[in-house]
Amino acid sequence: MDGCNVAVRYFSKSGNTKKLADAIAKTAGCNAQEISTPLDGNIDILFLGASVYWGGISSEVKSFIVNLDSSKVGKVVVFSTSALAERAFPQIQELFKKNGIKVDKNNFYCRGQFTALHRGRPNNDDLEAAKKFTLKVLKGE
């Protein structure tokens, strides 16, 4: 998507989601930034990364979503990691619906390392898959 304004924002306690965010941002030609960094201007595609914890997505991610200006974001593409819980996508999608922001039906998920579980994840295969996913989204597939 030439001329497309893309942003990548993420929240990561352990660094797992940050790894995905960096791979996605590099592929999209922008910088991955934490959700505490405001969006600059209008964004056509916002890649949003979150982890799933025992209670679902973090309060920081919920606050970010609720406070986004729906007139400045074309659509959101979700990516997430977790060790045990399910994807962050359903919970995030519901919050964006309430805020009037379109969420792409496609989302990216992989396991993330937590103590001894899923050691080394996301790994190089996961990062390559995230890059391929990003290219598909940017091509509108």
C-alpha cells in the first residue's frame, strides 16, 4: 500500500510482544513504539500488539483503545502473544467496536515464553511468520 500511513503500537511486560512489534514495524517501514507514545496524525493502518495475561488484556491496552480518536484511525490489525491464555483478539475487537474503530478480521498470534513454558518464543520462525502476515495486510489480502 504505497502512501499508506502505518503505525505500530504495543504493550509488552516480558518483551515477547515487543519482538513481534519490531518485526512488523521493520516490514511496514516504520518504528514500533509503546502504547504510551501518541499517534501522529491520521493513521490508515494501526498494528496493535498486546499480550494475554490471566485477567485478559492489560488495563494499559484497554485505556489506549478507549482513548483513541476514531476519526484518526482507518483500521486496526491486532497481533498478540501469550503463554497459556487464548488470543487477545476477541477482547480487543470488542473494545474497538465500542469505540467505532474498524478491526481487521485477520490477526497474528504466537506463543510467548513465560518462565519455562515455550522457551525461546517468539522464535525466528514466529518472527518470519509475523513479517509475512504484515506483507499480506499491507497488500490488502
